[in-house]
Amino acid sequence: MAKPQNVIVTGSTSGIGQGMAHEFAKAGAKVMLNGRKLNDAAQAVLTEFQDAYGKDMVSFASCDVAVPEQVEAMVEQTVAEFGSVDVLVQNAGIQHTSKVHDFPLDKWDQIIAVDLSSVFYGIRAALPKMLAQDFGRIINVASVHGLIASKEKAAYVAAKHGVVGLTKVTALETATTNVTCNAICPGWVLTPLVEKQIHARAEANGTTFEQEKLALVAEKQPSQEFATPSQMGALAVFLASEAAAQITGQSMPVDGGWTAQ
């Protein structure tokens, strides 16, 4: 990174977000973790981070990213505790699968709110502060489904395509400043949630974890390997660095060749 940075990572109590938060903390950044509530599981993550990196280096913001007032409060909390918001990593997301004509209206609204509208809320809250300090990095976690589609994922694909578009608009509007905006587009990433799905498949099919792991990833990713949360984090740290100052408006797949097909 170009300098010590203050970073918000939404949805960082597990999975990709937690991996990204670890990579920023390892690089010396102060990190604002985020989840909807500081429940027992979130407290355990916060304690783990503070033990590893220092109590003054990591904090926690309770925030439902689908509520704009709460997103604004999270940004203000970060400024109050750390002094600034230099990097905003927007990772929080949810999923539901169903055919288009059967897709529940409430699930559509919920996914659009959490996966797309929240990204707008975050940019709207943090960007003025970044422009005022003449530095900022906005990193939106989209998906390969922001670039291509899969069946039965109408809301998710629509939302992630929207994130890619919003990323481009933000990059164009900040192109002559020291603020950049990019999207990371993960394919299959081996998170605890995905591991749970693989175990369930193995149990249902009477196969091994390794057999089902390969079967699942090989459906999409030519590399036949999962990406990892730490790899997503390493890319985010690079995008926050001075070396990436002229990278903006880009959507970067980390997908083992999925979107190259």
C-alpha cells in the first residue's frame, strides 16, 4: 500500500470478506470489520483480529448495508475512530436460486437491496470524504455473474451486472482525481459456506469430499481449482496501492478461466 490506510470491509465476519480483511490487516491497515450485528460469532472474529493485529488496529461496525442511514453511520464511525476512510471494500452479499417466473418477489427485492443498492449507498457515503482528502480506493466485490449469467440466478446476476456498471460510472466521474473504483469478480471461492455445500453433496451422493469438490469446480472453472479468500484479499490490497493508481473502472475476474470460455 502507498501509506497506512483505513479500510472498511463489509460482510467481513466470514468467507471472502474475512479473507480480505486479514490481508489488509497484514499489510498494516486499520480495518473496520462489518456485520449486521455484533453477535457472538462476530465478537469472536473481532477478538481474533484484535489479538492478531492490535486492539487499536481493528474495530467493528454493526450495519445492515441495505439501509442507507446505517451505511452512512458506518462511514462516520470509521472516520471518528480511525480519522478517515481511505479504502471501501464492498463485499456483503446474499443469494437465492429460482427460475425467473417463480422467483419470489421478496427475495428479488432483498437481493437487489443487499447486492446492488448497498454498493451505491457505500459509494455515496464515502466518496465525498475521499474526494475531500484527495485519495480513495473503492473496491466492489461483484462476481463472474457480473460478466456472464447462469440459470436460476436472476436477481443475483442482475445485481452483479449492476455493480459492474456502477463501478464504471464511479470510475469515470472520479477519473481526474486520486480516487479509483474497481470491481473484483470471483468465480468459485472455497469458503466455509461452499465447503458445507460440498460436504452435503458428498453425503447425498455417497462420494468423498475431494470427489465432489472437483466435480463442483470443474463444472465452471477450467483450472479445476477453487480460488481462495486470501487471493481476493491480495488483489484488493494491490488495487489499494500506488501501483494501481491508473487502474480504474475495471472488473477483474478471479475465476480459473471461467469467463475465458
